[in-house]
Amino acid sequence: MKSTEPHGITHVTHGSVFDDAALFDPARGAELKMRAQLLRGLERWLQDSGMTQTAAAKQLGVTQARVSDIKHGKISSFSLDLLVRLAARAGLRPELRLAA
């Protein structure tokens, strides 16, 4: 039977893809969502700061290659705890809120 959906799409996610239980275990999705938010904040910080990757690396205490990974959104290259530390070093004041 042929799919009636364009390009064979059979599942549509509304909101964050990480909240979709069909794609991610809820615990894993929560972690990935936090990592993505931190990574996006660091990407914006890099863009807005106007710093070179070398200068940003020095401020963050990482190599220039790691800054390049941030710039290119390589979420799999960073753990949640490292992203929290990098955001704090960038002066972004990361915080966590829990909701029931």
C-alpha cells in the first residue's frame, strides 16, 4: 500500500522532537533537550561576542576544535555537565527549573 503522506512521512512531531515519546525515552529526551538549549545559548554567545574561536576557546578553557564543535552544533560531542560548565564560563548563568 502506498503512503499518502508526502515523502513517506508517517509520523509528525509537534513541539520539541525531544519530547516525542515515540522517538526518545522520556529521560533521554529531557537530557537532550537541556543539552540542545545549552548548546544553542553557547552558539549565540559565540556569534554575539565577535570573538575569534581561539579567544573563545581561551575563555571557555577548551581547545579551538571544541569551540568549532559548538559553532557547528555538534550536540553529541558534549555531555550535559560540560555544557553547563562552558555556559557558566561564558557568563550565561545556566539554571534548572523543574516542572510537575
